[in-house]
Amino acid sequence: MRKSHGYRHGTRKLFSKKTRDKGIRPPDYILTPYEEGDIVDIIIDPSAHKGMPHRRYHGKTGVIKKKQGESFIVEIKQGKAIKNIIARREHIRKSRSQIKV
């Protein structure tokens, strides 16, 4: 049987950035305050490898349960199960469904 090289091996376009999005990120993702109970979306940033959640959680919405070091524990419903995902702040953003107009 062939040896596995990991689930990201050979997937060059999986989370690659578009040409206009490359470069230094604006500092708003560092300055955004997150509290326990905030509803957030998991949007994976391919330029930051640390604290990157699994690709199956990309686009999912969850609730911040607590802060763990530089990361956050986000609770996500997946079918009947409830998962706790550890993700750094580069990979989460406040849910746009919760923005008041």
C-alpha cells in the first residue's frame, strides 16, 4: 500500500490566495476584539499555517467558548455532534450574519 503524505499533499489550489489578496494582511484582524459567546465564521487564511483548523471546517459558523493562549476554542455543530475547534485569530472573523444594519 502506498504511504500517505498527509491530507494537504498535492492540493496546490486548495487554499491558495488570489493574486490581488497576496501580501501583508491589514492589521484589523489583530485589532478585532473577541469575547466568549461571540459568533464567528471559520475562514482559513492559507498564508498563516499556525493554528489552522482542518479544511472541513472552512466556512462553518460557531461560538467562541474560551481563549487558549493565542488561540480560541470555537464550538461547532456538525450533524448531531458538537466539535471544539482550536483556531488562531487569523482563521476566524466575526460572523457577518450578526452585524446590525
